[in-house]
Amino acid sequence: MRIEMTLLGATILLALVQIMLTAQARTQQYGTKWNMGARDAEMPPLNALAGRLLRAQHNLFETLPLFIGALLGAAYANRLGTLTEIGASLYFGGRVLYVPLYAAGIPVVRSLVWMASVLGLVLILWALLIG
């Protein structure tokens, strides 16, 4: 199996981890009763950590469909190669680093890491569209 497909699976696993981290932080703040209920009641704003984890999760979900589509498109078009290997590695590595940086509230470096992950996505698209 090519490394790109392993990184695709690892990125989806990262998405599941982020869902669980966010859910745990929200439950810690709002309680198990809230978590297991219908969640209809208005709740106070999330604390800083839970809010950051939720925003990091949303941020991943904005680009994850693009990553999946571009990578599977490149595979289907038989355009996997050095660009997609580097691109998938940058995307996954950036997304992994992004979570603790955002959770810790570290500015600038977090944005640079995000840009590296987007560069990875662009490299995959380049391979798909230009070859």
C-alpha cells in the first residue's frame, strides 16, 4: 500500500481523536447529564480549552473533504507520486501538530503549521490537475 493511503487512514483516525477530545472537554465542563441528554438547553460559552478544541476540530473538517477528494482523485487518475507523498505527509503532519498548538493557545506558529498543511493539500491538487 502506498504511504498516501496510510496517511489518509491516519488523518481520518486523527479526526476521530479530535471528536473524542472535544467531546471529553465539553462533557467535563457541562457534565455527563448534558452529554447524555438532548442538549436542548442553552449552555454557557465553552471554556478556553474546550472552545479551542472545538474550533480545531471544525478547522480540520473544513479541509478534510478536500484532502480526501484530492488524494482519491489522484489515486484514481494514477497520479500518485512524489508530490502526493510530500503533500499527504505535510497535510497529516500539519494537522497533527495543529491540535496541541491550538489547544495551548499558541498563535503564529499554529498559523504557520496550518499553512504547511494547506501547502500539502495544494501539492496533491497539483499532482492531480497538472501531473
